[in-house]
Amino acid sequence: RQAHRLENSLNCLEGKSLRDEEILQHLPVGTTATLYFKDLGPQIGWTTVFLIEYTGPLFIYFLFYFRMPFVYGLDERFTSSPHPVVNLACICHSFHYIKRLIETVFVHRFSHGTMPLRNIVKNCLYYWGSKTRKIPYPTKNPFTWLFFFVSCPNYTYEVGTWISFTIMTQCVPVGLFTLLCFIQMTIWAKDKHCTYLREFKDYPSLRMPIIPFLL
């Protein structure tokens, strides 16, 4: 994939790459213009990215839920569990990722943007082991009311979900994953929050990135 950037009247490169559908005659340039070409290297579409990210943890969890012999051995003590929370945890975990897969295919609409192929490893390690142009406000939907207090309620809800899952399973690896989840989503939330503050002068001052009144 290639990217093209336009040089402005101050002989400086514009911050964003030109969109694929833009036409040269419609660009804000005079009779002459300088375009800069950049090879972005191997890229992957966002739909494929999310399908890969969400499919991995779904099937990896099944390997442990069904207690495969190559994971637990042949000892019957390790190949079965009488605790109903094991089944409940599998249902909750599976529902979470199946819902995300369905949303990726049938709900979300992605732009033509892509992600560097090398980043898929980092993204998948996180899950396995387009930019908003208006201020989001709460609606009549109660799940949106968190917008009164945070910029990224989707991250707040997801962190809360994983904390609940950790309490339910009382499993150390799940707790570690929840901690990593919180750290990564805090980084994303802070980045988006800063973008909102930079783009909108009237952005609500009460909002925090991810945790109401704190962070």
C-alpha cells in the first residue's frame, strides 16, 4: 500500500495522507503541486484484523475448557471439573467474543484504512494471551449515560466486564489479563480524550478518559 501527502503553501507536508478517493483537481492547490510518495509496506484491512483478534481467544479458551489431554494430560482429576462456574465462565467468555465477531461482520462499518501487517502480532498477543468528527453525547439509551463522565465508556464497560469475570473465576491468569487490558485501554482512552480536547474547544470539562472523576 502507498500513501501520498501534499505539500502546502508554506513548503511543509500536510499532516494526513490523501484519501484514496480524492481527485487531484479538487485539492486546494494552484497550478502546481508537490506530492510525496511513501511505501507503507504490507497492510491488512481492519475487518480482517478484528476477525483474527477475536477468533483466537475464542478457540484458545475452548482448548482449556474441554481439557484437552495434550494440555492437562490423561489424569482424570485434571480432565473434568464439578464446579458450575467453569461452565458459566465459558458461556460468558464465548458470548463476549461471538458477539464481537458478529458485530465485526454485520454491524461495524470500516473505512478503507489499513493497519501495518507487523502490528497484527502485537494486537493478537493482547487479545490472545475511524476517528470521530463530533462530540459524543448521552442519549435515551442508559448505556450511553456514562458519556457524562468519561470520553470512552466502551473501554470503561469492557474493563468492568473483565473485572467481573476475574471475580467470578478467581483465576490469576484472568486477573493478569484484566490488568493488561486496563493498561492498554487506558492508553487508548487517553489518546482519544486528548484528540477530543484538541479538536473541540467546547468539549465537556467534567469528562475523564476512562474512570469517572479519576483517570
